[in-house]
Amino acid sequence: MTRERLVSTQATPEDEPTAAPALRPTRLEDFVGQGDLIEKMSIALTAVQARGEPMEHVLVHGPPGLGKTTLSHLIATEMGTRLYVTSGPALTKGGDLVGTLTKMEPNDVLFIDEIHRLPAAVEEYIYPAMEDFKIDFTLDSGLHAKVITYHLKPFTLIGATTRAGLLTGALRSRFGITHHLQFYSPDDLLLILQRAAERLRLDGLDPAALPAIASRSRGTPRVTLRLLRRVRDYAQVRCAGRIDEQVIADALALEGVDELGLDRLDRSYLRTIATVYEGGPVGVEAIAATLGEDSGTLEDVVEPYLLQRGFLARTRQGRRLTPAGAEQAGVDAGPSTLFSG
């Protein structure tokens, strides 16, 4: 059973850059957070522009919703070139990649999301393209096989992945700049909210209320902007456009999001371990069967935030609630060792 979650970090159509009004930054200097990465990118961009060269290939990895796609748009904008966007699963054969690379102009940017899911056959074409800006494409097979070499114009490849450990060493080594994206601080999220509120023209907003949204955003800009849009809709329909802390609390309570950013699925997950499995340890497959969810969904979109907040522990025996997780589930851990490491 798949549920649409307001606090999911996976992208939805309204999160795309084409959504109006666009809430993403349009210049690199306006990018909030990830200070180390932005400094490295600014230096690299300034240097290559002075030399008239393409940007080095860039690999960014980390949880979804932290700005990997936004960063690729900003790099292309700063370079004054075109951005081509695709994903690992979309490139099913070598011809898909060749078709894109051969139409790119000098210094254009190719962004491949979920690059860890590139098929092995396509990845083999990536290596010479990244290193020598050429691709050897084989036509026919057997005695009639013919190898055609395509010479490409210099370009920049930006790879994004949520699972860097699945990348091959050969592919990872070909990126000149590699960076891991961190979750955002409440102060950074608050600044993002302030800028977004200006673009949305929320005249009835009490600025002092915005931290109430930031605290529920799971350290993720995509989630914070989505929550702001839901609050805006609620305020427009129920409160004549007025947005204060109580309106935010009421709007997000209606969506099932509490003060810590936990939603109904998060709380069901914690209660299941606490009540059905007595705090754990328990395997994720058993939890998924009890909730009627896919185990991959729990591992990728539910557990990361619970681990980050210290509500859950992964052990060799299985998942186990921490004392803080037991408290969130409404269970008194007491002197029992069920909830201890």
C-alpha cells in the first residue's frame, strides 16, 4: 500500500522548477546552506570561466530533497549554457546516452539523477565520454561489426545519487568534485521560508510563526516548501489569509504532521514496534508486513529520519526502539531492557 506523504522527501510535480511561482534560487549566491560545497563550486566556476573551459565533473550524494537538482540548474546558469536532465533508469541502452551527448554544445551540462542505477552497458560509454570527450559506438555484430567514434564537445557531467555506496569505483573516480549533502539547520530552513514567503506574497503572515514550519521540515528544503504551500492553502480558505503559529499548527495537524515533523506513517511505525513487537528487535520485513507497506519504502523514506532523531536503532538482531522512540510511541520504557541497546 503506497501512501502520499506530505513529509516525503521524494519529488512531486509541484516541487519541480516549472511549478509557479518558482521557489528555487536562480543564482548560486542565493543558494542557502551547504556552505562548503557552494564555496568550492564558486571557486571552480570562476576559475574555469576565466580559462574558457568546461566545469569539472561533479558528483553530489545524500538524502533526497536537499538541492542536488537545484544545484545542477545553478551551475548551468552560471556557465551560461544549457542543462540536459535525465536519470539512470531512463538510460536503458547506449544509444540513449549517445543521442543526448552528440547534440550538446561546448560547456553544456548533463545532469543524471539516480546515477547509481545506470545499467552497466551504459556506464561503459560514460567512461571515455567523461575522460576524452568521445564515444565508441558499435554497429551490427559479428563479422559485420563496425566501430564508430563520436567526438563530443567538452561538457560537464553532474551525477546525483542517494546511495553513493552503489556506485562503482571506476565511475566515482572520474568525478573531479565529490560532495556529500548534509541536512539543513533550522536557521537555514528559516531563511528559505522567509524568501519563499516573499515570492508567494503572503501578506497575512506573521514572520515570528515561520520557525513552527522549519521545526517540522525534517531538515529538508523540499519538505519545508511543501509545508509552506499547504499552510498557505489552509490560511486562504479557513483564515482569510492570516498565518500565525496557531494557524500553522491547525493546518499541519489536519495533514497529520506533528511538532517534530512525524506523520501518521512514522507514528504507526513506532507504535508497531512498541506494541506488537515489544520494542524490538524486529526485522524490517515483519514491520512492513504488519503495516501493509513495502520494506524498501520503510528503509528509504521512513527510517532515515527516525534514525536521525534518535528514535530508532538498527542492530544485528533487527530494529529496536530507543527510550526516546518509546516515548514518542506513547510507551513507558521503564526499567525494562527491551528498549535499551
